[in-house]
Amino acid sequence: MANLITVARVVLLFITIGFVYLGWSQNGQQGDPVWLLVATALTFVVFIADAIDGVVARARGEVNALGAVIDIAGDRIVENAYWIVFAHLGLISVWFPLVQITRSFAVDAFRTLAMSEGKTAFGENTMMRSSFGTWLAASRFNRGLYGSAKVVTFIWLLLQMALTVQIARSADWAQHYGNLLTIMQTTGIILVVFTILYSLLRGAVVIWDSRHYLA
């Protein structure tokens, strides 16, 4: 059941991306902020589903190595898809998704090595060795905090997009909310940089704690 939720989450992700492109102004076509607001609401559902599948797995006794792998794969698809879409639409630099994708492949490579020795990314049999590494990369607190950072960042950028489109459609909105858009853009970059740096730090401790697997 938990794995089905993860699969449904990925399907919903691509539906959400479709709404993002429907709402955004591009190729001379004027966008519609309503679709971006729909995408915002669906993005929240996509990330809530990530928490639900963990709860379901624990309640049904489905916590196992396969479930952990599928859950991580789902997370990778979701977060990297959002970074790529935002870069493609010009909200962020292409370097952000490139760095994030590189981090994802590197961390998952080490997790694959650890799995070959019976270790898992999280849980009682975690691959993490140091107390700091276990806390930062494998604890529920930091996993939840990182998930929250991603969903806040992605939702913020979607709301920023909706305001941008609405300002382009209405001179009255441009006059009254132009300054708000500037504030949202600045805040959006801050959120993006924080989320990426937090991700890199968590990835770095995974690689450091897993260096002995290379032997």
C-alpha cells in the first residue's frame, strides 16, 4: 500500500507540472494564474503524500529495504523534477538543478554500496556511523525539516509565478503589487539557496560516513 502511494505521488507530480506549464506565460501566450494556484495546491498534496506513505508503511508493518528504496526514488523524482521545471521556466539558474542532481546520484551511489552490505538509508539498520551524520541525514527531525524546506520553497516559487502572471495581465495589479513581487523574488532565491545548501550538507555527511564502503 505504501509503495502504491509513492507511485500515485509521482503520477500526481507530472499532472501538477502540466498545470504549471498551462499557467505560465511563454511563447507569446499569456498565462493564467488560476492554473498555477491549482499546481500549488497539488504540490502540497504531493509532499503530504510523502509523509502519509511512511505512516502507512509503519502501521501495516511494511517497513523494509524495498520500501525505503522506492520511497527515496520517489523523493528524487519529485524534487529533481521541480528544480528542472523552475530552471526551464527561468525562475532559478540551471546550476541549481545540476548541483542537486549531481548530489542525488552521488549519495544514492553510496547508499547502493551500503545496501549491498545489508544497510539501509534510515531506520535501525542505518548506514550512517557517526552520531552527527545519523542525526543530520537519518533522523526523522531532519528528514522532516528538509521535506518542509522543499515544499515551502516550491510552493513559494509557484505563488511567485502566479503573482507574476497576474501582474502581467493587469495594470492595476502591477501598480499595487509590483513591490510585493520584488520581495517575493528575493525571498524565493533565499529559500532556494537555503534548501540547496541544506541538501548538500546532508549529502556530504552521507558520503563521509560511507567512505569505508569504497574499500
